[in-house]
Amino acid sequence: MKMAQAIRTLEHSTLKLPYESMNKKFRSTQKVLDREISHVSGAIAVLDTRLAVVETVKEQLKDETVKEQLKDETVKNDVKVENNDEESKEDTATGKYELNGQENLQEDHKNEGKDIVNEDKNSRKGVDNGSVVALIDGVVEKLISLKRKSVEAFEDEMAAATCCLKRVVHLKGHDEVWSKNGLADWKAKRFDRMLVDYFLRKNFFDTGIKLAESSGIRELTNIDMFIVSREIEECLRVGDTGPALQWCHDNRSKLRRIKSKLEFKLREQEFIELIKGDERLEAIKHARKYLATMATEDSMLDHLQTVMGILAFPRDTHISPYKQLYSDARWEALVLEFQSNILALHQLTDDSVFSVTLQAGLSSLKTPHCYREGSRRHPECPVCNPRLNDLAASLPSAHCSQSRLVCPVSGLPMNEHNAPMMLPNGRVYSYDSLQSLAGRGGGKFKCPKTGEEFVLEQAEKVFVM
């Protein structure tokens, strides 16, 4: 039961970070797929429109062909009627000649019109066929892109879900392990996870990664997040704000939710670097573009006015606060600010689980006796250990609502089975310890504190009310 409570209290980050990562990948995948589906839908809509135009053109060509056929038949009938008309015999030779010339001219115009119509038909068919094929190729290309990105997104989401599942199985393993050896292995693996997290937070990346790989717990740790953090921190230390700004852009909504000022400080540092490079006009443009739009709070506006005052001071000024603004130590401050933001973004505490667990354990065992001058420290007390004594100095002492007597010689509790015995000099020891000392000394023993010699019969039993 106690272990289950400890897991719920201390292992929140073990499940929270991969869950948030999976949630982020899901949202990102949804945006990508929506965009790709929109592209496919748009291409299909254009193709449908084009096909509708083609159908319309075909209908027009069909109607034109029918009309031409009807027109040709009408002309033929008219010519036939005129040739068979008996009254045409009375026409003069000149009239016949003119009629034949008109017929030849009409025939030429009809032939030219047919050639133009045929050329127009062929050209429209060629354009329509070529454009439709190109549109179909475009739709196929977009469908292939949609399939590829869907597969990539599915693999990323499955990797994140598998990571969550493995961590859940690991934490549930405590309740499923019944043997002592199995429980010891589970605790050892959990302790290694705490150490890896501690090493990564303290910038011992190589040590943490080697420990995780040797213990087979890489997927149970947050190494990937700390690797991203290290890359951005290294860029900040060399004066490059690009990766940090990109990270701010990718997580802008969450940073806004936690009221982060990291992006403002990065833009502010870019402004200062432009002034250091004697590019004051570019610095003013930069401030108008970024700083003026980000300074929404009154405190930020006051700070921005102070920062803008650096335009009037040289780089070697000794006037505060402009001397501090020119200092290169601001880059390390940005690193610390980024570390704090990335931990807060993933709902991680500033202290590692290892540090919290160690401090809780030391505080629960700490007593005023551990720091009393001239007193003998208990050899089995972790707080009395010189290496841990300094770490526990600032921690509160344990609140003991029910105290117990412990023998200073054996370290065992004094109770009804091992009664406390008081010597004539007022020192109290357990009965088993005095009996052991008397047995080695032939019935006599010396007080471990004062060195006085007594016999066992001189000790009196102590009753605690």
C-alpha cells in the first residue's frame, strides 16, 4: 500500500511526459492529414469541374455536327428542287451562269466552314484530353503523398503509445512481482531510472545514457527530451537563438498557457546583440517588429523602456543596469530560463525524483541528536553519515508523534523484551547490551560513556509512563 502511494506521488512524470508527447503527435498528425486531405479534395474538385467542361464541349460538338448534317441535307434538297424546276428553263443564259457561280461560291464557303469547325473540334479535344490527364496525375500524386504521411504519422503515434504502455507495465510490475528477488530487481530498475533522470538534469548526458542502455531502461526514461534540451542549450551558449525560437514557435500555445517570457527574452537578446554589432537602425526595426508587440504587461513595458535606453550607452559603460545588459552572462541566464520552461512545459518539477526521494528520506530520519555537538552519532543512521549530514542540514527534522527508546550500544529498541536499565551514574542502556558487556568482563563492565566500572546487579530497571 505504501509503495502504491509512493508510485502515485513520485511517478507522475514517468507517465505524464510520454502521454503529452503522444497527444502532441496526435494533434500535429491531425493538422497534417487535414491539410493533405484538403489538397486532395481541391484537386478532385478541379478535376470534376474540368470533366464537366469536357462533357459540355462534347455535347456542343455533337449538337454542331447534327446541325451541320441537317444544313447539308437542306442545301442539297434546295439545289435539287431548283435543278428540277421547269420554270428555270425560261431563265436566261446569264441568269444560269450567275446561279451556278453563286452555288460554287456557297459550296466553297461551306467547305471552308467545315475545315474551321473540324480544326476547332480537334483542338478542343486535344486540350481537354491533355488537361484531364494532367489533373488525374496531380490527384494521384497527392494521394500518394497523403498515404506516405499517414503511414509516417501512424508509426510515430504507435511509437509514443508503445512507450506509454511499457511504462505502465513497468509500474504495474510492482504489484505483479511476488518473489523477493523479483521485487529487488524491480526496485533496482526504478532506482536506475531515478539516477538517469538526475544525471540528465545535471548535464551528465553520457553517464546517464550509458546507465540507461546498460540497464535496458532507455524507453522508461526521458532521454529524448533532455537531448533536445541539450542541443538548444549548446546553441544558446554560442549565441545562436534560432533553435530556441523555433522551439518556442512549435510550443507557443502551451508556453502562452504557462505565461512564459522566454521568447520575449530571446528577442530582447537579439536586440542587444544588434547594438553590440553597431547595427542600431536594424536594432530599432527589430524592436518595433518583435518587442513592441510582445510587451503586453505593464511590467514588461517598463522593462522594455529600460532596455531601449541601451541605445544611448556604449558597450564599455559602467552604468547599471546597462552594464548588465551588455554582459555575456545573460546567455547563461537564458539557458537557465529555457531549462525552467521546458520542465514546466512537460509538467516536471525543478528537482529530480532522486533528489526529492532522498530529501524525504533524510527528513523522515533526521533528529536534533544527529547535529548535537559532542554526542556520539549512531553508525546505522543515514543522517549521521558525514556524506549525508551536510545535505540534511537545511531539511526539517522528523515529526515523531510516538517516540521510542533506542540503546546507544546496540542500536536496538528498548521495550518489554529488552528493558531499559539505568546505571548509578544515570546512563541508560538496554538489558541485553549490559548483559553482553558483563559476560565479556567476568561480571563487571565499564560504562561506554564515562568509563566507570559497575556490576550488573547495580543496574535498575526503568519504567516509562
